[in-house]
Amino acid sequence: MEVQCPVCSAKFTVPETISVATCPYCGTTFELESQKKVGEHFFFPPIGKDPAGLLLKFISREYGAPADIVQAKIKEKVLHYVPVYFFYLHGKLRGSTAEEVMLTGIPAVGKFRELLRDYPFPVRGKRFFDESMVKKGKYYEPEISREDAEKEAVAKIMSAIRAEARDSGDSFTEGALDLDVHYQGLVHYPIWEVCYEYGGEDFYGFIDGADGRIIEARYPMTGEARKKAGVLGAGILAAGVISGIVFASMGGAWGFLGGFIPGLAGAAPILFKSAHRVQTTGQIRRVYEHIHFKP
Ligand SMILES: [Zn+2]
């Protein structure tokens, strides 16, 4: 049957047999009959896959990873249950077309604040919190209050609307902002931390326990791969210098920069890679998550 979300008004289909649904767009969990929001504390169940296997397989496909990295020794695997406050926000600037809708998670434990900043958490799949899961991992109480988390979420949407207003040449004042904030609950989110040993050294990786994505991983780059990257980077840089000289002959000093700067921009990430033996990688596109409002 088709149901409508009481918070964001989205329509979606659910099986006839259920009485409680979670909106796939804004994360609200509500009772179908009364349309009332239910639950303030949730968790995501971890997937059954081995996080160490996922991590090493991912690293083995990265540039310059040692061929035998999949055989690295796993030293430790810890499942962290990280508290995250979720908010659904809708903001509109009066007298402007600037309007934003945002579903955001604010991590509430210091150790994970940086790792999970602007993290694209899934909307589907959460469950009502159940005491028995506390024993299955390392459980944390929130270190920041819901009020402080809400302030952060509001600051995020305000900066998005401010940017949008600027883009369309409108002026931004807080007084002209209509803001709707819905607290969607505290979610304990599973994050695996894996430590492995390679060549007598320890390396770490963080894996999303709910869907298996590699959030952040470190690995040693082989000497051969570093040398190749160095040669390639130097080549691109040299090409930049040459095109700079060619441009300079046509347009003077600015012409030189016009040729050289793109070369430098192309070479820098490759040279940076070649200069670091330990690489940091991951599968998460850490974009600032916001959706421009489409009426
Ligand atoms: Zn909704």
C-alpha cells in the first residue's frame, strides 16, 4: 500500500502487513495508523561479512599495494557502536529561491567526529534499539548533547542556504529564514576498526559495519610503485614547463603560468603519492551532503 510521510510528505510503498514504517527520504519512523513518530533510539545491525577480508581485498586493488597484502596478519578487530544524532532539516529563505532539504547525522563521540564528518549514512535499515546489542561491540554514550548536535546541524543547513543565496545574487539574513528541524533520533552505528600487520608494521582500517564500505584505510606502497609515480609526476611537471614556455612566447609571464599551473596541478597529487610510503584511501565520497530542493 502507499503511505505518506508525516514529516517530509514523501509517498512510498510498504507491505500491507507492517504497522510501523521508516521514510526512505528523511528517516522518520512512524506508525502508519496514527501517523505519529515512534522511537528515539535506534541501531543499525552489522552485516555478516568479515570486515578484515573486505578491507584487505579493497586495499589489494589500490595503486601500489603489495601483491601479497591479502595475506597480511590480522591483529585486532573491534566493533564500535558510535552514537549519531540524526536530523531532518528544511530551510527556505523568504524572498529568494534558496531552499534546502537535508538529512544529516552528527557523530557524538570525539574519537569518531572527524572520521564520520559529513558521512553519507544510509537511511534504510535501522532498527529499534535493543539492549542485547550492547554486548556485541564497544558501546559509547554520546559525549555531546542533542542540543549541541542540533546547533551543528542548523549551522550546516544555514551555510548551504547562504551559499545558494549568494549564487543567485540574493542577500541572506537569518530573520528571513524559515527553518524546520526534526529530530530523527539517536542511532548507534556500527563501525569496525581493523588492525593488520604487514612487513613488521601495523596499519589500520575503518569499515562501515552496516554496509561494508571502506571508510578509511592505510597501506604501505611498494618502492617500485613510488618510483613510477615519481617519474610520472616529474614528466607531467616537465610538460607543464614546456607548455608554459610555449605560452610565454605568445603571452609573456602570464602565458607561462597559464601553461605551468595546469601541469603543476596535474603533477601534484601524483608527486604527493610518490613522496608517501604509507597511503590513506577509502571508498567514501566525502561530499557535503545536501540536496537542492525540488518543488
Ligand atoms: Zn519523510
